Amino acid sequence: VSRDLGAALGTELAGTSPGLRSLHIVGTSAGSFAADAMASAYVRAREGRQRAGVRLSLADPFTARDGDDFNTGRARRTCGLEA
């Protein structure tokens, strides 16, 4: 759900702010999913047209995705559980 909201915000921003020169999006913890989706959607929506410089800052990003188990896969590698 948060990724969908972030994508909708990024697409909307791309369509309503054509003169935007700089965009800094910050996501904290699970909010990183929305922030990442917003940045990606903004860049996609402005493809082929002038766009703002985009900076994405993620503070303590939560890395598990739907269905991830902290003992296996990506979550294990990115949360310091695997050497």
C-alpha cells in the first residue's frame, strides 16, 4: 500500500510541477518503501522531459518485503544476520 501511495505522489508531482529544479525525498523505516516508489515514479513520469535533480535519503530503512522471512533471503543479507 505504501509503495502505491508513493508512486501516485511521484506521478502527480511530475505532472503538476514541471518547473521543479530540485527534489529531496526522505523516508524513515518502513516509510522508505513509499519514498523509493515516489522517486522512481517521478523519474519515470518525466522521462524524455526536463526534470528536477532527485535525491533520495533513507534513514534506517526497513528492508523486508511482503512475504520475506528475516531468517532467509534478502532480509538476512541486509540486516546484518549473515557475514
